[in-house]
Amino acid sequence: MPEYTAGTFEVKRLDILDSHGNSDRALMPSLGEPEIKDIYHRLVLARAFDQRVLALQREGRMGTYASILGQEASQVASAYAAGNNARVFPSYRETGALIALGYPLYMLFQYWSGDERGMRVPDGMNIFPVCISVGSHVPHAVGAAMAARIKKEKLPSVAYFGDGATSKGDFHEGANMAGAFNLPVVLICQNNQWAISLPRSRQSAAATLAQKAIAYGFEGIQVDGNDVFAVYTAVKRALDKARDGKGPSLIECFTYRLSDHTTADNASRYRSAEEVEHWKKLDPLARLGKFMEKEGMMPSGYAEEAARQATAAVDEGFRKYEEAGPPSPEDMFLNTFKTPAAGQMAQLRGFSGGK
Amino acid sequence: MPEYTAGTFEVKRLDILDSHGNSDRALMPSLGEPEIKDIYHRLVLARAFDQRVLALQREGRMGTYASILGQEASQVASAYAAGNNARVFPSYRETGALIALGYPLYMLFQYWSGDERGMRVPDGMNIFPVCISVGSHVPHAVGAAMAARIKKEKLPSVAYFGDGATSKGDFHEGANMAGAFNLPVVLICQNNQWAISLPRSRQSAAATLAQKAIAYGFEGIQVDGNDVFAVYTAVKRALDKARDGKGPSLIECFTYRLSDHTTADNASRYRSAEEVEHWKKLDPLARLGKFMEKEGMMPSGYAEEAARQATAAVDEGFRKYEEAGPPSPEDMFLNTFKTPAAGQMAQLRGFSGGK
Amino acid sequence: MVNMVEALNMALAGEMARDSNVVIMGEDVGVDGGVFRVSAGLYGMFGPERVMDMPLAESGIVGMAIGMSAFGLVPVAEIQFMGFLYPAFDQLISNASRIRARSRGRYGCPMVVRTPYGGGIKAIELHSESAEAAFCHIPGLKVVVPSSPYTAKGLLAAAIRDPDPVLFLEPTRLYRLIKEEVPEEPFTIPLGKARLLKEGRDATLISWGSMLQKTLKAAGAYDVDVIDLMTLSPYDEDAVLASVKKTGRAVIIQEAPRNCGFASEVAACIAEKAILSLRAPVTRVAGYDVVLPFPKLEDFYIPNQRRITDAIEEVLKY
Amino acid sequence: MVNMVEALNMALAGEMARDSNVVIMGEDVGVDGGVFRVSAGLYGMFGPERVMDMPLAESGIVGMAIGMSAFGLVPVAEIQFMGFLYPAFDQLISNASRIRARSRGRYGCPMVVRTPYGGGIKAIELHSESAEAAFCHIPGLKVVVPSSPYTAKGLLAAAIRDPDPVLFLEPTRLYRLIKEEVPEEPFTIPLGKARLLKEGRDATLISWGSMLQKTLKAAGAYDVDVIDLMTLSPYDEDAVLASVKKTGRAVIIQEAPRNCGFASEVAACIAEKAILSLRAPVTRVAGYDVVLPFPKLEDFYIPNQRRITDAIEEVLKY
Ligand SMILES: Cc1ncc(C[n+]2csc(CCOP(=O)(O)OP(=O)(O)O)c2C)c(N)n1
Ligand SMILES: Cc1ncc(C[n+]2csc(CCOP(=O)(O)OP(=O)(O)O)c2C)c(N)n1
Ligand SMILES: [Mg+2]
Ligand SMILES: [Mg+2]
């Protein structure tokens, strides 16, 4: 056998709910009506919050913001599958996942207004603070999974990152270690087709991002990221597998960033209106709505009521955010070390408080 | 098609010359007797040099050294395929490749004795200085390939690195960019089964290292690294492909480090004598010798004469090394910048010369 | 009258026109023109081969630049923010800065790594870094920091023409803050030389890049020398020492945290070589030794004009 | 009587026995016992779950340590040589040092990164680095450098028990050079405090880690204070200032290149806070501002006793 096959590999793709709201019954996850409605409400809330921050940012009342418009399904359905039974490691574009996990909205307002207090993850929530340096949190998730194994906690790690992040060394090092140690890790790539202005096709010559898992000896799958059921199913399977000691998975959620990269970006400089229009038709929220209508889960006025509730929740979150007031400048001296160093205390004493 | 195959991938393995010296005629590269003998002589020379440095190191006359024993075929045959028509980026364990490329032996002695002058690659040779930080030279090779393309030079890049290096972020970033830009790059992984004390199986859960190429959208192949013909064939193919604008390749040379990691290591602490014995039987030099005998290329006394010539060349190299004498301490001030900075010149003026 | 972004763009266009080996690489530098639009228009002028959008991998970008520069190109790599230069620290310290010494001159790395640095634009975490001192500690790497449109243009051209690797730090806050007259035609400002922006007798204020405008404002009311270092490594010791020997008092102003910042180096140099002329403590005005806060507290962190004035008043007491 | 390697091994064994959350991770730390054998025997005692051989990926190792430490473990990560810590610079500066501030205290990183540093063992390139200053410039990261077996044991135990990330630099040259009495039972030496090794009146010699032995030898003939800083960040300013105020003269000795080294920080502090007591220039003895040479020239690069003596003589002239 002089030249022979040393290995063959396959990457799967999972689609359950199509853009007309029709689902593949055989593959439908076991989610009851209350759960599907719950997911729907979280999608609506995530979108309402997202749009509010964008509006506030335009008024100069929030800092630079990374919108999740179009990615709500992949974020919300994945986080819904994780719940509080996994440790979640978000990037800056996981507002939808955080909202699905129940993160207090006023704290998200704080975060996007530039206030660290928004990242003091509430006790009891298994969420790591947002990571800005792309991909650098992947090893954190892998380390947490190692801690979970050693400490015999059934808490797999779930790391979220974008298509761009798969090019980073830290993604590679983390994923490889997750494989080498067979750790309970679920790597969720939000392939939203763009890393700022770089299209997915120029980020890597790999035909899918899911196939990158082959390099690490574990399973990769691509799912329709605008399909809550496909996302939920893949993440649930991967979490079950992780909890069973069967190691890591990579899930590529094939989705789309409908907004600019951030409020500081202008996507029309580098991508076509047609492309955006095409993806608007694949809107994840509308799609779930159609499904629910077909299934009779959407009585008339339901969507409006959901939207109203979401607006009220966002209003309430914003009110609480405003009530909390600005952070105290002294905070800056007190949180670098658990016990501030003598020099820091001296600098605090010399600190005049004024800008 | 709800859950379907998004992609299938295959990794090949190439073996041509077996350990008894029998070759697969159909796959034999078009190398004539003079070329095969040439390769043989370079293997012998590489081994003779390697053993001499080890001996000198034991006497305290050389610094820490990384032996290539067992890896001569994958180094020599690959470098032979590259010749001076590619740019070669070696790690610290590529003495065999450098020797096959005609690198002056006295300079290799200088290098391993701790003298920078040994890394002043002779003008006209397309070799980059040895890289010590594992994997960090992969992007350099990729950048050089970009330069070659832009400057319309038919000089693909060949980067050598170990199994351990495939875990590094820079391997990943470089390989991904090579794929994304479809650059003329040949990545040669010397999988010698160990990264110091870490066995290949624990370096990555991937069944082969060749399959890591799938992550970057190009071809990976595993070859018997102790088989000069398989190595030569795979590298030649990859170089031709690169020159034809068909992009990068990853070649995993499946070989073995018969010595300790370096002279500072003691491999018996972490691996079994049986394993080493097993691999000794697969010795690449003996194997080529057997082939040449069978083919009538090895008249009696031929091997001895080759060994004698190699010894003489190594003697001569060592003599020239000794003649060159130690480097001048002033050198250190003059090579950091092309034109030393004022402060460096001031430090040189203040430099007393004594240790 | 152009701002710093425009001046940098002019420098890039000019150098690319002058030398066909000069290429630009980085995330979003192409059609998008760079996050701060420094390379706007260049993709259209020079095409994708000379203005390369890179995958998201800073170590790989700088690593590729090393290989490109060793083999005939002159890459100008853009890193989007200094906080994302850190992944490339290894390539800079282990390779870019050492290729020449390692190969005893056979190879060099005539490359430039440009990145915005410093705070003041109220951006999220890691977008307001000023860790220049860590890079100044790398022998073999030059570090250059312009403080105005004019110096930006001249220094960038000089950095591109330099045969060794240069880290070029652009004060984010100043990108669009000031406009000044900048010649159309290419020109260079020599690396390694400081400039004296104001002359006086009572003290020497030493600063660079992002703190220079505030320093100048604070200096307004006093009879002091103001030195803009422009190149931090190797820096112009002579200019610093000559001034301090004249004035006897030194205040060094940096944005970075105090501990092991570049101001410490300048202060140490003065304490070593101008001690006999000193009439007052060598004083540093610096960021605090704490983790850089998010935007809401940023203004409390970055030294303001009052802190500089206080330091001047303090040294003048002696 | 034990050497530093043995003392470090004792500290690791002791802390692992004391706290089951303490785990070791790194390349070749397991069966092989580490390239310098600091973890020899621990794999046998504690098993593969607490002594983890890692794939070759320093950024990943430090990154994993961050996740481990945030969720209940106390990882002690070994990096084989300081030259291979550089790829992890980003994880240290962007994450390890900031997780506490970023999460306003919800998470911390009680982790230690150990690595040998400095030259003197005639190893190949990147095995003789002393870039401590670059890491001391990172707020949120502590930097500790022992200079003897005894301090190595006590400081490592303290570093492991510290709630914040600590970079622990072990002077390669001293690993087996000196032996001293070290108590069997666990003990700690507080971080952030210097020690006075010799008392005198005429000058203050300040050093740490790899240069301390040479400093002590050079000090032998003089009536000087010798301070071993032990912790570089945050460092014991009070000890430095008290001594310099007494002696009026300071010589700071480091192995690293002079420009932006840690000695610059100490000198700056003295120039700022003890200027009125100074009778002589604050003098630094340091490596040259050139790329660290390969072994054959290493002895010409690293400051030797004569250069220290010359500096002492020089300040004593004043
Ligand atoms: C290491 C690093 N480099 C650069 C940036 C600047 N930056 C922020 S987001 C982004 C693109 C990320 O693309 P992707 O990973 O696809 O995520 P997306 O923003 O599309 O969700 C870049 C380059 C960063 N945050 N971190
Ligand atoms: C970045 C980096 N980390 C650690 C080391 C120390 N080191 C030298 S060789 C080696 C193992 C390399 O293994 P592999 O890549 O398989 O190459 P081999 O030595 O087996 O040829 C290590 C860990 C290094 N040189 N560079
Ligand atoms: Mg994206
Ligand atoms: Mg190996």
C-alpha cells in the first residue's frame, strides 16, 4: 500500500427550520410550546435591547457598540441550551447570549456605557466577563473545563467567538489543548460572514470553519445559525457529549451580521446592499415567528405583546442603569489587586478626584 | 437535506522504500544513479557531522546541541528537492537539511559553539537563519512567499518544524495566511514522535498531523520520513505545485528522533528502550544503503569510502572553524542596527574589552 | 491644513509612489481604508497586491512582515489598536529585532508596524493602551511617536526608509484634533532626534505623542523648555541633558502607568548624567499604576493639564 | 543545605500538599520533571491530574491557567525559558492582569507563572533573557525574583498563596550555584518587601535575582548597603529610599539592557523622592543596549564584578 488513505473526514451541516418557518419533524429537538415561546421572548428581548443601545449610541449616550442584529438565533438558542449549567465565555458580540442567560439589562447598559460595574457578573451566574481581544478567551474556556474536570463539577465550558477569531493563534492553541486533554468544551463560532471588512472567504481558504475541528481531532459541525432549532440541537448534543466525558466540539453557526461591525463602522464601504437584503430575508426572528404561527403558537396580538414586554424590560433596565449613576473614580485604585499595593494606596491618597 | 455532509476530506500517506530496501517502482521519483548516490553522500555527511558535534559537546567543546540522528532522510531528501530554488526556513534541528544544501560545515560548528558568525548565511544561499522560538518562523516563510510572488521570483518557501510546533499559534496563523493568499509555501513537519518528553499522541488529538492542513483549505500528506524517495517525491510535488501558483502544502514526515532531545536532555527518563530499538531498525541511512546494494549502486568499499570522505569533510570543517578563532566582542555593538545608534557607539567606546 | 490621519495617508502614498517595494498590510486596510482611515484611497491607487487586507492574526501579520522585509519588500503593517499589538510582542522581540544580529547582517527587517495608541477617544477595553516602554526595552527595535500632522508625515517617511524595524505609535486622540500646514512633497524627519518646542530657563518639560498637547498648554504660563522626544528608542539623550543642564529642573510627562514607564528611563538618565545641575526632584507625571479603566473613568486616569501644572509648580519651589 | 532547584521543588511539594487546588502545568514538567528538574518527583507524588504536561503552546498554557485560576484552581505554570514567555505576553497583559478589574472582583487569577531567566549558562539564543521590566510595566501583575534557595522557597510559597497573578523569575545561573540551609516546613516571605543583605554608610547597592551574587562580591570591600529587591512589582520603595537617604549614593545593578530596564525605574524613584539626599549621580550598571549575543560573547555582555566595582568607585568619588 504505497500511496494510500491515512484518514477520511467528514463535516456535517444541520438545518431544521427553513426560512418559511417549516421544520424538519424528524430532527426537531424536544422543546415544548412553553420553551419555544420562551426562546421567542428572549429573541425579541435581545433585539429590543440591541436596537435601544444603537439608538442611545446615536444620541451619544452609549459608547461604541457591536450590534447583534441577525445573529439573535445563534446566540439565544445556544445560550438557552447552555443555561446556567455551563460556563459561558463571551466575546463583545454576545449580547444576545447574555440576555438569554438572564444577564441584568441595566448592567449591559453599564458595560456599553463604559462602566466596569456592568461586568461584575452577578454571583451565581456562570459567565466570564466579555473578552475584547479577539480569540484570547478560548484558552480561558479550556482552562475552566480543566478546572471543572479536576474539581468534579459538571460544568462544561462554552466559548463564543467570530469567524475572524478562528485565524488567531489562541483559538488554535486552546482548541488543540481541548482536544489533547479531551476536555468538556463547546466552541461556538458565530460565522457572521464578516470580520469588519474582511469577508469569510478571505479569512481562511477552508471551505467551512467547522472543518477546523479536524485539525484538533474532534467533531465540527456547521449549522444554520438563523435557525433556533438547529443551533439548539447542535449545542445541546455537544454539551451532552462534553458532560459524558466525550470531549470537545466545534459548532459553526452560519449566520450574518446585518448591522455595521460596530457603531464606529460603515459597512456600506465594503459590502453590497444586495447581500444584506438577501440575508434580511433569512431573519431568524421572523422565521421563528412564522413557525409559531403555523404551529398555532402565535395567537393574534402575541408578537405585539412580546414586543411590548421587551420594550418595558429595556425601559426598566435603562432606568435602573441611570439610577445607578456613574462609577466612583476611586474604584480604579481598588480593583487591580485584591489588596491594593502600598503605591496604589499612595496614589489614591494623592488623587484629587477631579478630572 | 436537513442533516447532510458539508464536506469530506482525505489525507494520504506515501511510502516508497521499505525498511528492507525494496522500492515501489511505480512511485519511484525520477532520480538517476548519480543523484541517488549524491543523496546518499549527503546523508552520510549529515550523520558524520551530527556525531562529531555530539562528541565535541561531550568534551565541552561545543554548546548544547540538538541531534538529527534518525531524521537524516526527511531532512536531506527534502532539502535535496528544494536545492537553491526555494527559500528554506530551518528550526534548530535542521542540520541535515542545511548540510544537504551545502551550508559550510565550519559555520555550523561556529553556530553550535555559540558564535553568530555561523549564521551569516553565505551570500547566494537561500536560507534564513535558524529559528529557536518554536514555530515562530512559519509566518516568516509565508511572508517570504508573499515577497516572492509580488517580486515575481520563482522561489517558494520551505519551512521546517517539529510535531510540537504544530501546537503553536504561529504555525496556525502562518498556515492559515498561506492558505488564504494561496501562497507558494511548503510546510515540512518533522514529526519525530517527541517534543522533548511529550509524545506525539499527547501533543494533539489529531490522528495525523497532515490533516491539520484541512483547517487551512489546502493539501496535507503524511510520508514515511525515513524513506528518502517518499520524502523527495512529496516535497518535489509540493514545490512544483507552489511554483505553478497552486498554493501551499503541508507534508508530515513520519520519522523518529533517535537521540536525546538535546545534549542537555536524558530521554531514558521518559521513553522506553524498546521504542528506540524499534525505530533503529527503520534507520533511513541503512535503508537507502540496502536499496543501493540491491540496485547494484553500492560496490564493495563504497560505504566505507563515503564515510571516509565525510569524516575528512567534517575534519576540514572543524579545522576551518578553529582557525577562524573566536568572534570579536565589539561585534555585539555593531549588528543590532545597520548603523549603530549614538548610545550604542558610546557604550562601545566605554567597553573595556575584558570579560 | 491637514490633520494627522491625512498627513499619515500622504506619507504612505508618497513612500509607495517612491518605492514600489513599500506595501501596506493589516486588518481592514484595503477597501475599508483602515479603522481610522489612514490608508483610505490607497487600495484604489495601488491595488490589492500593495494594500493587503489580512486575516485576523497580529502575530502572523508581524511575522509575515518579517519574512517580507527580509526578502525585498518594505512592509508597513497596521495593527488596529495597541492593545492588539501584544500578541505580536514575541515576533517583535524574538525575531524582528534580532534578524540582523542573528544573521550578522545578511538579513535585515526594514519594516514598520504602525498602531494607534493612548486613550482619549472613550473606546472600549484595550483600545487606549500606552505600553510604549515595554517595546522601548527591546534592543533592535526603534520606537517612534509623532505628536502632530507635520511630524507624523516626516517621521513615518523616515521610518519607512529606515533599514531596521520601527514601531510607529500614533496618538489616537490627536488623529483629528489638530490641523497644520504639511508640505505636499515627501520629506523626512530624522529618527533619534528630539525637537524643542518652546524655550525657557526655569525647567525642562519632556513629553511625546499623546501628552504633548497638554504639556504645551500647561507650559504656556511658564518660562520652560518643552521637548518633544519624537523617537523614544533610541532617544535623544543629548537634547534632554543639554536642556536639563541649563534649567536644573525636569518634569517628564507620560500617559502610561508610572511603574517602568518611559518617563522612568528619561528620569534615570538625568539622575545619572545631569545630577550636578539638578535643583529639584526629577518629577514624573504619569498614569496611575492600576489597570486602565473603562471609558467612564478614563479622564480620571489620564494625566490632565492640572496634574502637569502642579508638577511644574512643585519643581519651581526648589 | 539545598540548592535553588531543590528549594523550589520543596516549595511546590509543600504547597501542593497544603492545598489540593494547587496544580502544576507546563512543557515537560511531568515524568521528565522539567528542563531544570524543578518539578522532579512531583508527577510521581501527585499524579498526572496535578502535574500536567502541556502541548507546546505558551500563550495557550498561560491562557488555560487564567481559566483554571478563575474557577478554583491555583495553577503554577512553568515556561521553559523566559524567551518563550514572550508569546504569552498578550495573555498576561490583556487578561491575567485585568480579569479582577474587568469583573470588578467577581473573578481573580490566583496563578503563578514560573520561568528561568538570565544568562550565564551558555545556552543558545533566547535562553538567556532578562526582560523583567517589560512585565513590571503591567499593572495587575506581580513580579517576583528570588536570589537564593531560601528566598526562592519562601517567595514561591507566597506567590502561590497570593490572590493575584504572579510572574516568578528564577535566575538560571543560580539554580545550582549556591546551597544554603532552608527549613523543611513551609514558610513564606512576604511579597513586596526588599531585604537588606549588608549594611554600610557610603552607598546603596540595589539589585535582584541574577545579579545579586556579583553585587555582593563587589560590595565586599566597601562600606555599603546591599538591597535585594526580591519583588520588582510592586517594589519596596520605602526600603530603597530609606537607604539612599542614609547613604546619599545609589548604584543599581541589572542584567537586562539599560534602556527602560527596571534599574531605570528605581533610579527615577530615587531622583524623584530622595534627590535632596543625593551626593552622587544615581548610577546604573546594566547590559548593553544591543541584541543579547550568543554564548561566546555572553560574558562580555552580562555586567561583571569589575563593572560593578567601577560604578561603586565612581559614586564614591563624589
Ligand atoms: C486581537 C484583536 N485584533 C483586532 C481586534 C479589532 N477587532 C475587533 S472585532 C474585529 C473583527 C472580528 O471579527 P469576527 O471574529 O468575525 O467577529 P465579529 O466582530 O464578526 O463578531 C477586529 C479586527 C480585536 N478586538 N482583537
Ligand atoms: C516557543 C518555544 N517554547 C519552548 C521551547 C523549548 N523547546 C525547545 S525544543 C522543544 C520541543 C520541540 O518539539 P518539536 O516541535 O516536536 O521539535 P523537535 O525538537 O522534536 O525537533 C521545546 C519545548 C522553544 N524553543 N520555543
Ligand atoms: Mg465575523
Ligand atoms: Mg518533535
